[in-house]
Amino acid sequence: MDTRPIGIFDSGVGGLTAVKALMAAAPWESFVYLGDTANAPYGDRTPAEIRGFSRQNTGFLRAQGVKALLVACNTSNANAMDQMLSDNPDMPVLGVIEPAAAAAAAATKTGRVGVLATHATVASGAYERAVRALMPEALVTAVACPKLVPLVESGRTDPADGELMAAAAEYAAPLKAAGADTVILGCTHYPIIEAAIRAALGPGIALIDSGAASVGALLQALAARDALGDKEKTGGRRFFCSAGLERFVKTGSAFLGWDIGPRTELAAL
């Protein structure tokens, strides 16, 4: 047993989709969440910048005494995972891309898989490699979605929002044209606007939540080390953001369904 918290980070509120999945699957686990809102979005940053932010974030979480790291940011996962594994050999470091690719490979019936992600994630080719490692015959269509993260970070998540729906329709069009029957939400912000994405894609499409897919892999890694928390207790919850505290609390509370304000602090990174 290990009652230390799990460290989770993302460029903003998106990684709260992984937090929500973790609380549902393992409510006994404590966690410390960091949203690097001062530098969001990561999707248009250079690989060198992304690696710098990722190192900064993991260093901050290590200082909080975490027992494992969940990289709930697809862009960091695609551009800096090798660095984070090298920097933290003493603890499990889990990403979102491989678990999401495995879920997509299991879900697709046609081998036509779509990916919605940031520019940096799409440019890395990480999802194509991960899916094809499992299904060499797969046709993977990846679409960069630069408008989505800023909309989510500004709290515009209602599917009745015309600008959100127009963006979702724009990015869904190439996936529909490619005949994708399974679509990976390759940014943890996107499940927050799942209703808009579903409406744009139309019926019958399997959506893969990359953050939720990663939680199972994380818990398996902890179990293998006998490092799960105390299942007789409810874990602690702490949140940090690097800028825009009020907006982070408002959007995070709305998504999680409870007031995270008393548990949220501004992080000096």
C-alpha cells in the first residue's frame, strides 16, 4: 500500500477528464492535479517548448511527493514522453496515447480510425504509429483542431454555442469523408465538449476518451508495485493552476460537478 498522491498534469482543464475517470475507478486514490494555464495551449508550441513545460510540470508534481505521474496531456505525451521517462526512473510515468490507441484498435470494426488532436500531436505522428503498431492495416486520419482548446479554456462548452459547433463540424468533416467508425479524442480537453463532437460526427461513431483510457493502465502499474492507496478511505484532492485561478475553478467545478475552489491554489512554476 502507498497512500501518497498521484501527480497528474495537463496544459489546462483538459486533464480533469482523467481526474474524473480516476475518481470513478479508484476513489481511494489521492491526487495532485496541475493545469499549466499560463502556457496553454501547448498545441501550437514548438517541441522544445513542450519539453520544457513538461519538465517544469513533472518537477512541480515531484515536489508535492507524488508516487506516480499521469501525463494527461496528449501534446506532452507526443513530444516529451521519452524525456519524462528518463527523468523519473524511480516511479511509474504513464501517458494517454498508447492506452487510447489500444482502445481504438479494439473498438474499430472497419480499421478506419480518426484522431482529433492539437497541431503538435498530429505533427508528431504519435497516434498513427501507436494504432498501426497494433493494426498495421489500419487507415488513420488525424485532424489538427486549433480552435477547440481555446474554446474549452474560455468556458465555451455548451453544444448550443454556434462557434463551438462550427469548429466541431469543420474538424469532423475529414473524418466523415474518410469513413472513420472510431475516433480518438486525442486531447484531454475534448471530452468536455463530447456532445458537440458527437453531434458533428453523427450517429454510430465510437469515441475514445484518451484520458479515461489511461486510468486503467495507471492503476495496473500501481497494483504491480503494490502501490495502490488505502481502499477503506477516500483520497485527497488538490488542484493547482499557473494562471487564471477564477476561470480554472469555474470551468473545473462545472465539469466535475462540485466546487473545487477550496482545494485549488495558484502554482508558482
